[in-house]
Amino acid sequence: MSVSTDVATGPESVFDWIDTRAEARAKAGLTRRVRPRPAGSAELDLASNDYLGLARDKRVTGAAAAAALRWGAGSTGSRLVTGSTELHTELEYELANFCGAQAALVFSSGYAANLGALTALSGPGTAIVADQHIHASLIDGTRLSKADVVAAGHLDVPQVAHALATRGKRRALVVTDSVFSVDGDLAPLAELAATCRAHGSALVVDDAHGLGVVGEGGRGAVHAAGLAKAPDVVTTVTLSKSLGAQGGAVLGPSRVIRHLVDTARTFIFDTGLAPGSAAAALAALKVLREEPDRPARALDVAQDLAFRLRDKGFQVNTPAAAVVSVRAPSPEAAVAWAEACRERGVVVGCFRPPSVPDQVSRLRLTARADLTEADVDRAVRVISETGASAGAVSRPR
Ligand code: PMP
């Protein structure tokens, strides 16, 4: 194959296509911006995933600092070489124990856990049936898997059953988030598990937004659905949301976990989780055991925020976890609205395409267990006053 060389180009023009795309994104209001978070800011944070307010809890930060001093700032190598410490082993034991699973394996992030689990548990001989709203890390896992991938309608169990029944491969995986990150809605896990069982498929559930918030004492949505010990269910989690730390894990039957140790590329070829992060997650799990009411408080705050904003005329989800999403009329309006909130000291998330599966822009608010009544009052006041000027009220009052 010959490549045409008659285009007048120099090294400076090689990346011209980037500018063309950036201009198109700017026109569509989709430019993204990295904004460093000021330390010790007085802003009211409704954008982070620190659902239980543990990221800055002294018990958690103290454990991270002590572990860094003892074991080092980094883990020094991949998990199978020098990157495993006793903290990693203890964390795996505690995570499995807390969530009721047979075993767990810690990865350096939830993203890596999802890629590792999906690629190691599938391949060209597998059909993957995935909810069309799954998180980007699961999508990437399905893309890397070399499996036949079918996207099923959001929360559509009959479609999943149909795809399983008509698959052309012997092995199958059904893949879903437990709590969907954009709208905070809950997957029908029990029905999905029954459907998988009827069709000889495994079920992989990303419980990133369920752990620490959903179910008894925050044991997660998989535990709440009675599936934690199921022989055909695998759960992935992140340590970076309700646990306030960093890292990820896969939980499931011991033979699955052993298989991942031998074959999951993001486990084998990635540097192990930093000891400070492992210690922080361990300390957070301990807090969860000691304060089992924290998760319910996060849920209460979410439901209170959603109820009050809906009452002011906004289109708001019905939160099943700590995620509250408020619809905006356009990406530009969402950005302007989020900016107006920030100017008044309330930091909210702003979700726009391509991060939203249905192309609808939203403000994404995260409820935290440590928000006070006064914080919630302030949030509702600022979001509703700024939202009116962003044109987001569908039912003015
Ligand atoms: N799964 C879901 C549903 C998530 O929301 C996220 C984080 N945004 C991840 C996985 C990735 O986890 P981590 O940030 O630990 O890589």
C-alpha cells in the first residue's frame, strides 16, 4: 500500500486536526477545563464522590500518612513483584469480609479493576451483553475483550434475556453498573442474576457508587441484592468514592480471583496501589463498621436535595444512592449554571456529552453524609436561584 505524499505538510501541521476538533467542541460548548481545587476552601462541595466525608477524616488521612512513612510513598513495583505489602493483603481480606464476598483483589484504580476483570473473564469465545449506560471503564473493558458485544437497553432485562438466548458464543457475561453514575438509578440486580442463571451466563456488576452507600451498613448493592456470595457474580468497586481513598478491587468467588492474579493484565503489568491509599481504604472500612449509620445519612441528604429541588420546579432524578442529577436545557446552560453556583460558593458537577449516555446535560450533585441541614439549605437556595437564570426551571413556581 502506498501513502500519498503530495500533501504540503511540515512537522508543525501534523497535529492541525486537533485544533479543528477543538474549535468544533468549543462551538458546541463542550470544551473541558482542568481546575485545581484550592486546599482548605470554604466552598460547599457537592461535586466530589466523597459520599461519606471520609477523604479528609483524620482517622483516614492519619492512616495514609503513617503507611507512607512506613512503606514508602509508592508501592515500588507491580503487585506480583514488589508492589504488595501486608496492607494490600489485609485490605483484600477486609473488603471481601465487609461485602460478604469469598475473595477480593486490589487494583490501582476502579478503572483498572474493570478493564482487568472484563478482559480476563471473556475473550473471543464469549458474548458480552452490557447495559447501554455502563461506565466508560466498563465500555473500554468490553472493547479490549475481543468478545462479541451487544448493548442492551438501559435497565431492560427482557432485552438482556433475548441477547443471551440468541448469542452465538458458548460463554457469556452480562455487564452492568449497580448505581448508574449519571442519574443515580439502580440496576435490577436480582432479575439480571436470575436471567443470567437461566441462560448460563456470569454477571459482572460495577458497584462503584453502591459501596458505602447502598444496603445494610453500606455493604453495597450486590450485597443488598443477596448476590455477594453467588458463584456466578463478580463485583468491581472503587476505593475512591465512599471510602475517600484511591484504588479499586474485584470481589467474587475465590477461583475467579485466583484467575485474575494469573491473567488480568491491569493487575500484572500495573504498579501496585500506593500503601497510603491501601491504608486509607482500610481505615475507612473500619469507620464504616464503627459508624453503620453514615451511609443512610448520605442517602437521606440525597433524597432531601432531590425532593426540595423538584419542589422548586427542576427535573430531578429519584436517587437510589448519593447521586442527585438535575437536568439542564443545554450543555452551555449547564456550564453557565455550574459556574454561577461556583461564584456563589457552591461547587457542583457538570455532566455534558459525551459523558452522558442520553446526550442530556445535567448538574450532578453528590450528597455527603457530613453535610449539615444548613449546607443543604444553602445548596438548594443557590442552585435554584442560579438555575432560574440558566433557564432550567421547567415548572416555574
Ligand atoms: N466505575 C464507575 C461507575 C465510576 O463512576 C468510576 C469513577 N468515575 C469508575 C468505575 C472508575 O473508578 P476509579 O476512579 O477508581 O478509576
